[in-house]
Amino acid sequence: STTGKELVIAPNTLQDGATYRFRLEGVANSLSNYAELEVVVNDAPSAGRLHVTPESGFSVDTKFSFSVSGASDSLSDMPLRYVFSVIPVTCEGTELPNGKCPLIPISNSVEYPRFDALLPAGEYFPAVDVFDRLGSSRRFIAPFTITSFDTCPSTPDLMTNYMKRLAVIARAFDCLSDSDSVRQIVNIASVSLSCVEFEIPEETMSVYFNELETILNQIDEQTYSTEIFVDNRVKSFLLSSTLPLSQRPNDVGTLLQSSRSIAMSAQENGFLHDDTSPSLLSGLSNLLNGEIAASDVASVFETLNGIGGGQLRDRTCDTIVSDVNSSIIRMRNQRSSPSSLAGSELSAPGSSGGFKLPNQISGSDCINYVVVDFDMNSFDDGNSTVASLPSSLTLMDSNNSEIQLQSSEPIEIRIPVTESRTDQQYVCASWNEENAAWEEDCEFLREEEGFYIMQSSHLTTFSVLLDGDNGGGGGGITITVSTFGSFATYFTGATEIFGESNLDEQGNLLSSFTALSDIPTEAFATSNEVYDILQYSYSPSDNDYGWTIDRILSLAFTGAAIICVIASIMLLSIPAVRDRLSGKADRTKRVMARAEQRRREELESLNENYDMSNSTRGSSNF
């Protein structure tokens, strides 16, 4: 019995083709009543056989022909559609958390039970998913393997030429509107770049990202998205995430933007297979193992939210929890009502930390939550010293837009202590996506029983930083001194903090700042001309109006630029100058010269005709 208004049955629980009778009985005091509903579960297509020829070949050069025979379904469920795939026998770098290899689609949904494909190097089990008109499907996996032999170039120059050849082939398929073959070529390129042992040349990677990936992205943007198409994009992204990108943050950023786009499509269409969302998360984890720019961190969070939205697309309130794990990311998603979230503790699977929500949460609409734990910190703003692994909690409405809790109470955050430092002080920080930096906008409470305890009034991604005064974290400003004037302005402003007690007998500034140790001590002597200039160029009361060298030069250059612009405008307003600069005057001269030449030729021709006619008349008279 239950007091809830909904009954949700987990996927793959009911038997295909079976008939089920559901009975709802309501009881109030001593009265009761019931209603029944009979449901027939759609039967998936019947089993068939999958054939592939040849059994072996070479990537790029050999087309493998897939065909299905014997698949059928009831007439009312026809027609059938087919999605052909391969399952790698081994998959180092792309294996899923359960140790299995992800299924790699080689086609979109096709109407006919046959398909030709180019395969990346490797050994595979052929597979096909057969769908009926209502979306029910059955997968057939062949009991044999096929092999596409390695064509990995052995030298950097050969690899560059090979990538250029693949780019030419991809463009040809694109001109033929064969998007499946373009994707196959890009997948072959990804596998080829992942198998070499030498350093890949810059030109090779440029061909891959500027040509192959660009063509594929254009196709993805122009193609109507379905859950089958999302699966195709996810597996291509997983293969590209295994490229050697440790020193290429710009290319990592390109792939992170691609992952974000795929996740947004997943929010709308959902995931086709059980391995699709883990594959997307695994590809994201591969990228986070390398260096990423702070400006690309937002793409990571949006991808995670998209994965959560895709998993919860067809879910109802307070029912099934969805867990997805990868090598360094653990996430949990659920659609819940505010009343069930109130006072609850949310944490990623296998995590001892988490978020304790307030006891009072207003609102009535269902909320999607996505809670994530990271097992490594790739979010570096270049300025803060991070002392813990990040942890994230995001709430979204039914439209997958981020929202905040409607509560007057704070949220308690518990993050496991990775390394206890008794001589340091900590601060709580959250990642500011707009500024691409850690921001100290939450409160660090204490360290307790192996956890950092913090609290916040908003939800995002949190971490613990070393306090700026004790560990170099928490922000700061880097001053660039490019001229003597800017040095004078910054330095004299800083020395206003010190009094006479901070000067030695010679008038030099006493300081432990390492930056000052690089400046000759003579520069701070009161008898030195430099000291007089510094004192003269700074005044706390009228600093905004002081005439420093920087400001004088800036005004001079600005005035010169304005004069040049005015002079240019005045010159261009003169028709003769404008025609001269645009080439109109020269063109006019050439046209006039050609016209004059034509008139001369016509006049000469008329004269010749006149002479000939006179000569003819003279002869006849004679």
C-alpha cells in the first residue's frame, strides 16, 4: 500500500507481449472502492540472423557489408528499422566502469536490413538493433568477430598525410550527404591518432580539429536529433576523448563544447542504450584528466546537468534514482518533490559526504537534482590553492533550467578531508561560472570527523581553499609594471602604508616582500633622484587628477590619434583624393583612353571606306 499518487515500474521489468491487469484500490475510513486497467506490453521484433562480409579487411580501404535476415514483427508494428553497430573485443581507454566495451554505432536509423561501413582498426562483434514502429527493439549480436587491420602510419609525416587523405574522403562523403560515412571516417581518425607512440605533429592535429571535427560538427548541427543520433554522437565523442591532449587545452575546450551540445540534445531526446550516458561521462572524465582552461569549466557542469536531464526525461516525481559513474566522476539524479527533499541528505553514489537540505522548502513542482563528486580537481583558476576535491549539487525545473532552493535556511555541505593541515586556515568557495574562478561566497564552519563542514544559501559546485593569508589561495591581483610611471604609481601607493618606523637609518624601506628584493636599494634612498620623483608623482588626495608620465603620454597619443582621424576624414571628403585612393581616377583614365582609341580606329575605318568608294566611282566614270 502507498499514499502516493503514482506507480512507476522500472524499465525492462515487464515481459514483452504479456498482458497485465493493474488494480487500484482506495480506502477511506470504512469505505473502499477499486478500478482496474489492462495493459498489453508491446512485443519486440523476433530474432533474426546477422551476416557480415568480408570477415577481415583494412580500415579506410575495406567496406564491410552488414545484412539482417529473419527479423519480423506483427503487421501492426511494422515497418522495422535498423541501427547497425560493432562492439570492440578490447577497448583500452574507452572501457566503461563495469569493465565492458561500449557499443559503437556505425549507422543512424535505416529502413533496409543492410548497410555498408568503414571500421576503425580493431576486432569487433557485429551487432544490430531492430526497432518496430512503436519503438520497441531487440538487439542481435553475431556469434563471430570481424577484424579491421591496423593502418596506423609509422612516422609523423606519414600520419599527417594520412589525416589529409581522411579529410579529403570525409569532404567527398559530405558532398554526397552521407553523414554516416563522415562519422565513420572521423572515428577511424580518432582511433588512428590514439594508437601511435610518437609525438603527433601540430599539423596533424590541426587537420583533425579544423577539418574532420569541423565537418562532423556542421553535420550534427544540421541533423534532426533523435535518441539514436545522440547515441552516435556520444560514441564519436568518447573515441575523440582518448586523443593525446595533455598539452592542448584549446582542443580540449573544443571537445568540451561538443560534449555540452550532446548533453543538451540528450535532455530533449533521452538516451537510447544503457551504456550511452556512462559513455558520455567517461569521455568527459578522459578530458578532465588533462589540462582544461578555467573558461571551459562551465561546459563541464552543463554537460553533467545535461546527462542528468537526459536520464530523468521520462521520470515522474519521487520514484527511481539514476546513478552514473566513471573513473573520476560519480553522479546521482532524481526527480523529487520539494516536500520529499526537505531535510534530506543528498550525496553521490559511494560518497560519505554530501548536502543536507533545509527542513522547510517551499514550492510544489517537481525538481530534478544532480549531485556530483569529483575524484580529482581539474578546476584551476590560476589564483587559488584548492584544499579539497570539488562537490556539486544542482537543481533544475521541468524545463531543465537551473533553479535555487526557496528556503530561508542555509544548506550544509560536507566534503571529505583529503589532507589535514593543522597549520592552515580554510575558506569555503564556490565556482563562479561567469568569472571562471573560485569565489568565497559561502561559510567555512569547521573540520569534523574527517569532513570539512560548510554552509551556503545557494547551490553550485563547492570546494575548500587555503585562506589567502596562509596558503596563497582565495584570490588576488597581479600587477604588471610596464613603464617607470606605472611603477612609481603602484609602488608609492603601496609605501603609504608604512611610517617612519619601517625605514632604516639610510631611509630605505624595511620589508620582507620578495618582489622588493629585486629592486636596488639605492632607489629608495631619500638623496636619490628616483625617490624624489616617486614622492612627487603620488598624492592620496588628488591621485585621480595627478599628472603622471603615464597620463601625459596617454593624452599625447590620444590627441595624436584624434588629429590623424580628423585629417583622414577631411582628406577623404575631397573627391579628387577619394577617387585617387579608391583607384577610380585611374580607371576613368583607362576607360577614356580606350574610348579615344576606338574613335580613332572608327575614324580610320571610315576614311578607308570613303577612299575606296571614291576610287570605285572614279573608275566607273572613266
